[in-house]
Amino acid sequence: MQFAELTGTTSYLTFLVPGILGMTALFTNMSLSAGMSLMFDKEFGFLKEILVAPVSRSSILLGKALAGTTTAMIQGFIILIAAALLGVRISGPLELPAAVALIVVTMFFIGMGFGGLGVSIASRLDSIEGLQVVLIFLVLPIFFLSGALFPVAALPDWMKVAVDVNPLTYAVDAFRYALTGLHSFPLGLDLGVVVGFFILITIIGSLLFRNVR
């Protein structure tokens, strides 16, 4: 198959920009901001001072995730501006305000979900090195099996199962719909998965974070 037949566009840059947005949400929230931030707090004793504050553990978890999500969203806007300067245009069926709103909503929920996952994992580990190993083990397969860099239509059937259960797949699909109108899943499913992932991780993370000492 030719590239255009697989992607619906002849420009790889146009195809790639949604994937870069997904990569930003994943790497910034799960590893760089939320997870590592909590681990540094544990390593240097700052977490003890945070835990004695009169706030719920869930609020601390959401605050850590929100910090990373805010950073990722700022980076996302910079990526969109750079892409526009390179000639990428929003060509989907949505008007510009609606397309930007879809990108913001998707970035927020997928970022909060991965931020919560990073904090949840960090809360159960005792060393920065251990966290780095676990995050690399998780982050790279999530990223490469999301359709961010290449069309998933070219993958073998057994690998598509991993793509279909990957929450980042649906976020990238929503980003791609907002920018180009191309999509592999219904938009309602994309948003349902990213919001459901956020809710699930928040519940699990809150339960795990309660036992942090």
C-alpha cells in the first residue's frame, strides 16, 4: 500500500502532528512531571510535609497530575503553532474553535490519566532508578502502539489487539480527527475512552496513594 492509501494524506508531517501531541501528553505527564516529581519529593523528604497537610490524598494525586497536564498543554500549543508555521493546516470538518476545544479536552483528560498513572506507580516504588525502569518499560510500548508515528492499518492482526486496548490510541485518534478529519474510531468512543481512563486511574491511584508513608 502507498502512504496516502494508509493515512488518507500525502503529508507525513500532517499525519505526525497528532502523534506528537499524544507523545507530549504521555511523556510529560507520566514520566517527566507527575511520576518523577513525586519520587523526588519522596527521595528528599518533601512528601512528608505534603502528607501532613489537611487535604485528602486524592487531592495531592490530582494536583500532581494537573501540574504535568498544564505543562503538556502549553507544550501542545507550542507544537500546534510550530506545525502551522511549517504549513500544517486544520483541515477537518470542525471549525477552528471546535477543533482547538477538542484538542484541549482530549489533552486534559489523557494527560490527567497518564499523570495519575505515573503518580500511582511512583507511590509504590522506593527509588528513582526503579521508577525509570518501570516507566520506560510502559511508556515506549504505549507510544509505539498508539498510531502516533505510523498507520496501525499496516500492523498484523495480533498486534492490533494491543493498539485497541491502548488509551493513547484513542487520544491520538481524536487529535487526528480535530486536525485532519481522519479517524479510525467514532469520536464519541475516543472521548469516552480517554475520560474513562482518567476516572479509572484516579480511583486506582487514590486507593494506592492512601497507603503512602
